[in-house]
Amino acid sequence: MDMFCFQCQETAKGTGCALMGVCGKTPEVSNIQDLLLFVTRGIAVYNNELRKEGKASSTAVKFIVDAMFISITNANFDFEAIKEKVKEGLSLKAELSARLGNTSIILPDECTWNGDESGFMDKALEVGVLRTKDEDIRSLKELTHYGLKGMAAYAEHAYNLDKTDDEIYMFMQRALAEITREDISVNELVALALETGKYGVQVMALLDAANTGRFGNPEITQVNIGVGKNPGILISGHDLRDIEELLQQTEGMGVDVYTHSEMLPAHYYPHLKKYKHLVGNYGGAWWQQKEDFESFNGPILFTTNCIVPPSKNATYKGRIFTTGASGLDGAKHIPERKDGQQKDFSEIIEMAKNCQAPKEIENGTIVGGFAHAQVMALADKVVDAVKSGAIKKFFVMAGCDGRMKGRNYYTDFAEALPDDTVILTAGCAKYRYNKLSLGDIGGIPRVLDAGQCNDSYSLAVIALKLKEVFGLEDINDLPIAFNIAWYEQKAVIVLLALLHLGVKNIHLGPTLPGFLSPNVAKVLVENFGIGGISSVEEDIEMFLAS
């Protein structure tokens, strides 16, 4: 094998990418990411021990969050940038080792290796996923590992908005330290995975507070999907601090700003939608970007993951910029903020001024902004509709979109649902059905978009509030079904968070994760009712009968 990765839904043959990542990740990038994670686990072990003595390093905590986010699917394809991060990690690990001094603990290999640069790739081939030989132990370790990656993404966004939580950070490094253990048992790992879900809820609540505290509560908003006459900048990813600063720096410049994919919910926040040059959303989900970017004509800024490496003959290659955890070989990277100053987007703005306006690929509007505060403002109307029978069932269809043809299932499923059902969505899975004409129920749209993938937290809050309103003891007694599409590690932390909240009978598609061994999958099925998908007709019949 040149590499091995099975962290996303697209993984080759449903078992693992061994020659080249389906996502576009080369073996070199995959392996250097494995080495970065290896060094990061060593840092976590040291800092976890320092924590016990009250000497934990805040620098180490930030490094752990950054490194985990860098290795998430479709975030960073820049080999040299990741290599520099490995070198930074080795220096930090040596510093932590010196601070810890002599210790009686048995240190894992992650701590004892301090190799020089010439040995990076040899070591990288030893420390990937397959380092753990027992299939079930490996599966549970990676389940927690991927949950932690998703947690890191949300923690990073909250950090960028000055919201931190030491309890979350301490858990992350403790959990990373635990999965270095060779003697850890299956039962301990199951407990660790569920505990990861607990902190998943906590980190999503943290980010929700960060977003709403800075930008206000999302409001029901009609978003334009056509184009204007000015040149534009297309911003993709998830980081709302980045789009805020871009909007501030482009105001009055004669340049429009368009959102792409998971940045669409920026339009729902009062503090962001006040900018008149935030003119609309361009294109569809992340995997359609090759076509969308060609026709956009202006520069594209990636703030986080969901990058598809452009083909060799793509005309937009020279118009791509990255920032934050994202990276792409050959793309200009916008550095981090320093000394309280904004990121400098001037180069992007100057490029945009010399570009043609975007080519229109569709027109009309789509509606969103149904986060928990907005839905609770409509609670009486929703409850009355349920009690009268106007709404028979809610379907949570949150999560991720992707390239597999089988994902047409979610469009067909949405179209086939009875008219007395409502879809609750968040994440880019919405692009499978948010442009369909599904109508409304007494003025309540049949597709309620809460926002980004992290806003799955909003859907959980809505469910818990409805449980309270209806006086139910169990969240599973609500008329809510979960039919969730997954793709990458942020979906993993959402799943673990839902399990922590007691939600059962969640169906995942279009395939179950390749990193689940048969025995681990059996545990999830038997204890939590996790299931896959079949045909649209069979699944609707099953959901409506339950």
C-alpha cells in the first residue's frame, strides 16, 4: 500500500483508499498527515500529564486543535505546509518533555520518537491507521479519533470568535492520550466514544453561542441564487469570522461577495446580512465546485475544508486562495491574524476588481434561517400543527452531501415524503432538496434549514424543546425520524453527540462507515438501533410505521 485512509464515506470500495485518496489526497499528503497526527498524540500525552500538575501549555492545546482540523477530509492538500506543522510539533513536543522532566509513566512511541526531517516519510508509513492490529480496537480508536477531528473543527471556529472552553480542550488531549494506549480495552473505548459525544454537544453549544453572540440569532431569510453585475468574490467553507472581515474590507469597493456551499447560512445572521454587497449564494454543494468555479469568474476563498483539488486544465486554479486550516498546493494562503488585526484580504479584492462578473447559472431564491431560536419563536404554530394532525412527522435529514450517484436517494426521498411531513436539515446535505418546490404546511415551510453542519445542534435543541412541550419522558417518543447523510468527521461528532443525547434508530447513508468493524457495527445496531438505508419506498414505509 502507498497509503491507507478510510475516514470518509467515499473511501475506495467502502474499505479504504490504498493508492490514492478518492478525495484527491496523494499518498504523500496522506502519509504526512498521519505523521502529524502521530506527533500530535505525543503532544497530547505530555500536555495531559502536565495538566495533572497544573502546568498545561495553552500553546499545545491550540496546536492540537489546529493539527486535528488540518487532517480532516478535504481540508488541506499542501504537503509542504503540513510538513512544516510536523516540524513545529516536534519542537513543541521536545519543549513539553523538558517541562515534564523525569516521569515514571510508560511513554508511548508517539512521545519517544524525535526523528529528523530525513526520516519523516519512513516513520509516516509506520504510524497510520493500520498501526493497530486488532480490528475492533482499531475501529473504536478511529471512531473516537474522527469524532475528535470534528470537535476540533468546531472548537477552532469558536476560538476564532473568542469563545474557548478549557474542559473541551482537556478532554480532547486526554482522549488522544488514551488512544495511544496498547492495553486499552474494548469496553474502555466504547465508553470513550460515548464521552466524545458528550463533549460534542458541549463544543457545538460553544460554537452556537459564539456565532449568535457575535452575529445575532439566525432569521428566516430569502437568499438570492442569481447574480449581480459587479465582479465578485466567492467564499466557501465554514468560518464566519472570515466572511465578516471580508465583507468589512470589500464594503464600498464595487465588489460583491457570494457564499458557496456551507457558507450559505451566513445570509441568515442579522449582523452579516446587513452588508448590501453580500448579494447571494452561488452554486450547489462542495462536490460541484469544479463546474461552479469555472463560471464564477472571480477569486475563490476557502476558509476551511470541502476543497476539491482542481484538474490540470482548470482555468480557476490561479484564482484560489486558502486560509485557516485549509491548504492547496499552488494556492496563495492568507496568513492568520496577528496582534488583534484582521486577516489581510487585499490581494483577493484587487484580483476581483479585474475579473468579470459571475456568469448566472440559476436564478430565484431559497429560504433558510430556521435555527433553534427562530423555530422556538414559532413553537405555538408548530405544536398546533402537530396536535391538529397537519404535521404527522418530522424528518431530520441533516449531514453532508457527496459525489456518489446513490445520493440521489435523498432527493427522491424528500420528493416522495407525504405532504404532512417536514424536513429539518443542516449541513450541505440540504443541497439535495433545498431547491425543490415542496410547499408549506399552514405557512411552515416543509424544508427548515437550520444552517451549517454544526447547527445540527439546533436540531437537537428543537427536539429537546418539543419533548418538553409535549411532556414526553423520552426523546425517541417524538414524531421525529433521523435519516442522515454523512461524509466526513464532523458528521461523526454529530452522530456521537446524538447518541449521547439518547437518540436511537438513526439511519446513516448512503453507506455505513468503512472504519466500523463488523463487531463494532453490531454493537451500534444492537444498542442504539443504528441502521443503513435501502430503497426510498421501503424506508418511507418503515419510518412512517415507527
